[in-house]
Amino acid sequence: MSDVVRIERNGPVFTIIIDRESRRNAMNEAVARGIEAGLDQAEADRTVRAVVLTGAGDKAFCAGGDLQLQADGTPFTIEASDPRHFVVRLLKRMDACRLPLVARVNGHALAGGLGLVSACDLVVAREDALIGVTEVKVGLFPMMILPYLLRTMPYRRMMELCLTGEPITAAEAARYDLVNYAVPGAELDDKLSWMLDRITGKSPTGIRLGKQGLSRIREMSTDSALEYAQFMLANMARTKDSLEGFRAFNEKRQPDWTGE
């Protein structure tokens, strides 16, 4: 994979780990490319049912962009003649992923780290992990992650975080639906496994096509979304997984999903 991102595989679950513990798992271009490569690898394997994104150690999920002066691959520069920022590319890749993306927030998720959390589909966090956007403290604003914060947070709560730069705990973030579950650190992996078990036992085809549809419908008007949805639903009903689901329901047994 890379020297800053590693992967682990446990049955149908593919875990991508940001492995820069000494830098609080801060993001640089190598990290972004490593996560992208992990997503590519996971989607290429039809036996993978879910992807987990987490950080190494127990201090930080991701502390955002690397603020160290002259840091290698810093996210705060862009090539003026060819403006294709690697953070934007990563977030778009996460959006395009048709596997469920689950953030395992093992520690603080700040600035761009919160952007990664917000770009995931589901979030399980340590209740004492700090969640926030601290950019105003260094004269910046969380520009590139704003679309994801707007999706996942009430507007006024989001603005308070952005304008003050003061973080909240994951336990408080759960009250605003920024995370699904906030639990004591000792219970983090048990809660994560509980969630993954409920996902990986469902139709991978239904989830894959459902995520694809959701990414389109999110940007459509209601009329356009309904026109699109009727064709997507009819198409999904023709898949092997859907036919197996109907048979299993009528035969009162568990379905045997093939992902087709």
C-alpha cells in the first residue's frame, strides 16, 4: 500500500489505516493517495462488503492537514497552472465509493480529519474524541470540507464550530447526528463489529446500487429524482440478489447473497 497508509482484512471487512501516529495521523498527499488506493483495492474485490477508515494508535483519527513548516505534501498549496487538489480528489473518490464507508474514530478528528469523517457513510467514535474544525485558529477556514459538514450537521451548530474553532466531544457530536454512536474507548471495536455485522449480512448489490443512486439523487430536484428513482428501483428488482431476496422471504429462510 504505502508507508503512511496500511490495510487489514477481516473476512468481508476491509480496513484502511492512516499510519502516521507520530504526526497525529495528519493528512498529506501520500495519505490521500494511500486512502484512494485502498478504496480502489476494496472495490476491485467482490468479496469485500464494507470499508472501515481509521487512524493508527489511540490518540488521533486524523488531526487534519499537516501544519509542520515545509511538511511534505502539505494540503495548503496548489499548482496555479493545474489546480487539481489531492484533498478534493480524495473526497470525490470517497463519494464515488459504492461500498459502505464506516469511520472508526479512535481519537481526535479535527479540521480535514473531520472532513474525512463527514465523507464516510457511518461513524462509530470514542466518546471522548474531540471533533471540530480548528482552521480559524491559524487564519484559515474549512473550505474544502464545507459541503460535507453541510450534509451532516445542523447549520447553526456547524457555523459555531467553524467560527469559534472550538471542538466538541464525540458524545456531544452524536446529539447532532454528526456521528452515529459514541461509546467508551474500551467498547469502540465491539460497537464497530456490531454495526458491521448488520451491514455485511445484507445484499451487497442492493447497497452498491443504492449508494450509486443516492449520490445522484442528492443533487437532483424532486421531480428529477423521482423520474430517476423509478427506473433504478425497477432495475434493482431484476438483479440476482433481489430475486434471491424475494425467494428467501417467501420461503422463510435467510437469503444467500452473491452480489450480482
